[in-house]
Amino acid sequence: MGLKENIKAVKEEISTEEQFLEGMIKGERFFKKNKKYIISLLAILVIGGSGYAMNDMIHQSNLSASNIAYQTLLQDANNTKAREILQQKNPKLYMLYEFSQAVQKNDIETLKRLSSLKDDPNISDLATYQVSQLEKGDLSKSELFSGLVLLEEGYGLLKEGKIDEARLKFAQIEVNSPLKQIAKNLEHYQGLK
């Protein structure tokens, strides 16, 4: 029995080695057949990965430079070099900086210029709202602050005793707006409390 078992074990071992060699040969044939495609795919992956890494490094460099320039501008608003760097590296942050400076100084000309920008609709809307606040003009142009504008107008009407008109203004505030509850309270108490 021992001899039969030994022969069976040797056959199984040879069979396993055969399968391994057969797999290696098939793999080698597959590689030789598709060698160009495999190398091309690897080259594309390497180039794509290095391009992505370079893009990320450039982005991080610009972000770091713009943050330093922004910090410098906050400390010294007259620093023209920091202003240029910020304007080149991060135009949206530069517009936000200009907006904050214009609001602090009540600079209507800069706010009007910012309100006409198409690059950043949020800054444009904020600037439009600020201009209308400073000029006591039409507040309805603001998209972001439309609920706040309606609340302010309704409150003004309540102060004048025009309760029905104020209710119409409050009704125009969107249902999911956080200002809706304030409008309901003002409408209920008629602006007295």
C-alpha cells in the first residue's frame, strides 16, 4: 500500500507542476501577443498619474501663495505685490477681498463694479444687495437675499400700519426659508413686539 500511495502522490505532484508550467506558458503567450497594448496601458497610467500629481502640486502651490497674499493684504491693504499675486492665483478670493474692503469703506463704486461681474454670481448678488442698502434703492434684485428683502419690506409696511400689504410681502417668502417663521411671528404680532 505504501508504494501505491507514493506513486499517487508523485503523480499529483507532477500534475500540479504541469498545471503551473502550463499557466506560465499561457501567461507568457498572452504577454507576447498583447505586449504593445500592455506597455501602452502602463505608459498611459504612468503619464496620467504623474500629470495628476503635477496638477495637484501646482494647485497646492497656487493655494498657498494666494493664502499668503491674502494674509498680507489683511495686514497691509496697500501692498500691491500681494494684491497682484492674489488676483492672479485666486481671482474669486480676490473678489471676496475687494467686496469686504468695499463694504468696510462703503465704497459704492467698487460695489457697483462687483455687482456687474458674471464670474461669481454670489459676490455679484451680495454686492447688489449692499449697493441697494447703501442707496436705499430697489432691494428686489438680490436673489440670495430675496427672503430677507421681503421680510424687511413687510416689516416696514407693518411699521406704517399697512398690515394687509405686509401680509402679502410675508406670503411671498418661500416656505422652506428660515425667515418664514420670523415673518409669521411678525404677521401675528403685527410688528408690535
